[in-house]
Amino acid sequence: MTREFTIDGLRRVRDLVEQTSRVAGVSASNVPGLVIAVSELAANAVRHGGGSGRIVVEQTDEGVRVEVSDHGPGLPEHLSQDLPSPEAVSGRGLWMVRNLCRDLHITSSACGVTVRLFMPRAEPTA
């Protein structure tokens, strides 16, 4: 499912990710982390990417794939993957997303940023 969003649609973005994750069989303990990660990406798209963004949420046999993109100026070329210092005003969002989701891929250019991530289905219990 693909949706365009603005700041007024961030709640719908979170709801979409939560519902799709649960239907896809993502572990109940991983759903909140995925929702938080996507919420941060969507808020960044609105804040830094021109006021709007696009989300693609796809249920797969293995779990859920999410893509959040915007049309902003892109990310700095040398983006640190370390936790920013306590004095830093910003920079924690992508660090947090990296720690909540696996298979995180970021594509950045002067035409915008696209972040793709994946959350697996829960392992079957015996």
C-alpha cells in the first residue's frame, strides 16, 4: 500500500504500519519498535523533506517492508552512525531507527531521501 502524507497524516502512517505488521505476523514485541521507527522517518520527511512524504508498506512472506521517502535536499554525505552527544540538538532519529529495525537502507540525493527497512515475522513456536 502506498500513501502520500503530510504532518496531519502521521497518525494514519503509524496506524497503517501497526495494522500491517500485526496482520503480517510480526512479533507483538517488535511492532511498537517498527511503529516508532517509521514514525520518526515520516516526521523527518515532513520536517526536512519539504513538508510531505510517501510511505510504501508491503506485507511479504518473511515480514513487513516499509519505504519512507521525501523530496528534500538529501542527507549530509558523511552521516555518523554513532549516538550523538548529549549536547547535540538533533541527530538521534536515524540512530534510533538503525537500532530498532534490521536491513535498513538509506538512499540520499539532492532530489530527496528514501529509507527502506524490514521487520521479520515472528518465529513459529513449537
